Amino acid sequence: MMRRLRRTLAIYGSVASMTPKTFLAYSIWVWVEFFLQIMAMIIFVYFWRAVYAGGGALNGLSLRQTLNYILLAQIILPLAQTRAVFRFGFIIREGQLIIELLRPLDFQAAEYADSIARLGLYLLLKLPLVVIAWLFFGLQLPANPAVWGAFAVALVLGHAVLFFFDWAYACLAFYTTETWGLSVVREGVAAFFSGALVPLAFMPGWLQGVANALPFAQGLYVPISILSGIAPLSDVPRLWLVQIIWLVSMLAASRLIFRVAVRTVTVQGG
Amino acid sequence: MIRYLSLYREFLIQRFKILMEYRVNFIIGSTSTIFVQAAGLLTIWVVMRQIPSLNGWSFDEVLMIYGLVTLAKSINHMFADNLWTIGWYYVRSGGFDRFLVRPIDPLFHLLADRFCHDGIGNFLVGAALVVKSSVSLGLVWTPLKVLYLVSAVLSGGAIFMALNLITATSAFWLMESIPVTQVIFNTHEFAKYPLSIYHKGISLILTWLIPYGFASFYPASYLLGRDVGAMAWLGPVVAAMLLAISYRVWLVGLRHYSGTGS
């Protein structure tokens, strides 16, 4: 039993260790994303300063709190973007799907290993961005290690929720074979309802309802409101529990949908 | 000129035949950008619902700025989207050679090769915003103002195209131009809000260096009856100059092009 577990971990571990290598090969994109994120931060800082020009608090949030939240959300935002849609489109087009399914390891688990390695790598790569936000835009980070721990757990849980949601969503590519449009729709909906552009507290009740009915806030709003101090530590267990419920249901749904969708696929003779 | 126009029509007809082969993709593609625009617009609405104005600009006035830049962007998206793909699709594959041996201008060929339906959604959103804004604000559209609007949108579109052309030319050296294009292109995000909310340096850059301000803030100011002086009329001049510069840059790049030998 232990040996099997260790073997399994070793296999998926080596899948995950491939991820940094592919990243390094495309370092220009890392730089592009870096510039774009700094640009987005500058826009948001000026936008929110103008919003708060009248002074005081809005929806119980001060300018400082809102900016703290928005800066962190902007750093994390690319994590909430989908990869599965493009990946599925690619493996269908290139006929690679067959190979992935023939491998003696679980396709979804292997992709998850890749995805979680991406998460870790991403956080490392974004450290300079955090420093810049701290130096120039007045980002404040919590001193309490418990907050960091709560954030880390919420981030990993939320990341998994989005991973399994995207897995199910990307199955649409089996039917449409169009991927650009699918990813754009997903990105537009996620950008707003994840809370990346505006804290959920600003939204009117009915929009907050929609945001809570969609999985995107689990991956961004929840961890970021813990880290930025909008959500107090006492609230954390409840937030985790909601995330776990999302996680379990998304995991089940994604496996079921994939099993049904994969039957319809016609692999192009690549 | 007339020959090129009729040629463009031929290219367009062929392109639509291809697009109509994949109808679902066509519909998803042309409407999907609406979702991204909706995200940005909902954000502005959600925030501005709670404050009287953004630096003295009401919600509907901000929509005019946002609408103009979206229209300008959609012109570029529909008619010049191929500038994005020149590196990986044409230069690296050697496919660009095809353009050089034909008896028409290679730049024209590149642009005409692919009308991009994905821009239609942006165009609709932009038009809807300008209409919504002017109805809510009770703007009176004299023929002169309509003409001004059309010229502002076309100038804005030209500014987008010229900047993309300059950055896309880097493909002749780097084989890949999207990173450079993306960074410059994204600065148009600044132009979705009144330039007056930014630091002076930023609005100077967006006026004289990467002049997206002429695609949104200055024409919107004029249409809304705000005084921005000569800036209201400089848009077409800036666009024409930038187009001329970008075409020179393109020609230099073209001379440098030596094919990939594949």
C-alpha cells in the first residue's frame, strides 16, 4: 500500500517537475504578463483613487482596504484564467487525445499535477510583482502567520475548484471544436464574478447572488479577502467548508461529464 | 485604389465563405467579446452607482469614452487583426513569401487575407454605448457632430492599426511579434477612463507617445461639450502621421525580411 502510494506520487511528481522546464523555454511570456500586470495595477490604483476622491468608506471598505484587495487580486488573476479549454482544443486538433488516454496514468490526475506545479511556480514568479506593489502602490501584507496559512489553504482549495470546473467546461470543446470564443466567454464571466475587478461587497445583492452561485469567487475572492483582511480569521472555517463542498461536487461533475463527452469526439487524423 | 477596393471585396467574399463553413464558430467568435466588455462595464456600473462622479465625469459620460475606444478597437480588430499573426503564421512558416511574389502590395495582402469576425461583437458594444450615453445625456446629433463621430472612430481605428503595424514589424527580426504588440496594445486600457484621473505623465504619454487618448478621451470631451482646445481636432492629424510613420517602419522591416528558408 505504502509502496504503491509512493510510486504514484513519484509518477505524478515527475509530471509536475516538467512544468518549470516548459515555463523557462517561454520566458518572454513571463515578461509580457509581468508588464501587463503592472499596467493593470497602475490603472486600478488611479481608478480607485478617483472613486474614493470624495473620502470616507464605500460598502464598509476604505480606499486602503479596497486597493489592498484589488492589487492582490490583480496579482492572482491569471491563476483564475482557464488553460483546460486550450489544452483540450489542442489535443483534439493534434490527435494527441488518444495518446493521453492510452497512458497508464489517470489523465485528469496528471493534468492536475501539472496545474498545481504551475500554481507554485506562478507564486514564485510573482514575488517581484508583490514587492513592486508594496514599494510603489502601498500594498500592505498581513503580519500574522495564521492569516498566511489560511490564505494558502484557501488558495489551493480554490485553485482545485476552478481546475475541476474548467475540466468540465473544456469538455464543450469536444462538441464545438471552437476554443478561442469559449475561453473568451469564460474569461469575461470569471473576471467579473471572481471579484478580480471589484470586491463582491460593492455589488448589489442580486449580482452577489450570481457570484456565489458560480465557482469563480472560490478561486479568487475567497483567498484574497482572507489575505487582504476583508474576511476575518473567525470566518475562515466556514469559507473552507464552502470551498470543500464546491471542490467535491466539481470533481464528481468533471469526471462524469468528461466520460460522456469523450465518447462523441472525432479525432482529426493528425 | 479602385482596383484594391474591388480586390478587398473579393477577399472578403472568400473569407465569408470560409467562415460560413463553421457557423457555430462564427457566432461564438463574433459574440464572445461581448462578455469581456460586459465584465468591464458591469464593474464601472457597480462602482459608479455609489459615487456621484469619477473625477467630474458622470456614469454616462464615462460610457461615451469607453464606447469610443471600443469602436476604434473594433475597426482594428475587424480589418487589421492579421497584424497579430504575422510572426508565427506567416514569417516563421515562410508563408510570407507568397505575398511577395504576387502583383499586389504585400501589406494590403496581409490585411485582406483575413477579415476578423471576432471584432463584430466589440463594434456592437461600442455602438450601443455611444447610443446609450447620448440618449441618457440628451445629446443633439447635428450632421457636423455625426461627421465628427465617424472621423473620430476612423482616426481611432487608424491609431490602433498604426501602433500594431509598428510593433508587428518586429516579427521580421524576431519571428514573433505578439509579445511586443500585446504590451503596447494593452495601454489602450488606460484610455477607457478619463485621462484626467491619471498622473500628468501618463496622460502625456497617451497623448503624444502612444496616442490612444485621441481614440477616446479627446473626441468624447468634444462631443460632451467639454473644452479640450485644439486636442479635439488633432485626432485625424495624429492618426495620419502615425500611419505614415508605421508604413515607413513596415517598409524597413520588409527590406530586412529574408525568409526562413523552409
